[in-house]
Amino acid sequence: MLVRATLILIALFVGGWMVFDGIHVLIYGRFFGPEKPGPWSAVVSSIGLNPLRFGVPFLLLGILWLLFVVAMQYQLSWAWYGALFVAIATLWFLPIGTLFSAIYIVLLLIFRSKLQVR
């Protein structure tokens, strides 16, 4: 099914990137890529938080993306809810995380009955 494949690809991309970038910032003290993190860092900085202290949250959120997409493949009853939660929790990750999370949420909601078998 195309929807399931799309969900898997999005989760692997977003989750994999967040795991990689989270580990990178923990090891090197900065995110991979340009010196200044993406637009999400301005939002985080505006509320008084240091974006470079987000290595662990990135890592954990990335692991959750991967965990829930695997759980959905095994059709576990809680997987859909977890996948929805993690996609909502990633909406702040402007711009790429927001875009992919929004697509993921829409697909989860539209195709909910086909994704939840148990």
C-alpha cells in the first residue's frame, strides 16, 4: 500500500535524521550542517532555551519515530496513537520537520481504519 510505504519513508527520514543530528550535537556540540541550526532554533531561543542543548530531545524524538513506525508494521494497538503523538511533537521542527509531520498526521488521520488492524 502506497500510504504505508509513504509513512515508513517519512518516519525513517525524520526519525533517522533526528537520531543522527541528536548524536552529532551531543558529540560535537553543534548540529550537523550550517553553524546556526534551522528556523526552529529561533523559536527555541525566543523562549530562553539554548538550541544546542537539544541533542537528547532530538535523539529521543528520533528514536520514538522509528519505534512507532516499526510498531505500526507489527500492527500493535498502541502504535497509531504513538505515531500521531510523535508527529505532533515534531511540528515545532521548522521547516522540514513541520512539513513531513503535517503530511504524516494527515495520512494517519485519513487512513486510520486501514492502518489499525488489531
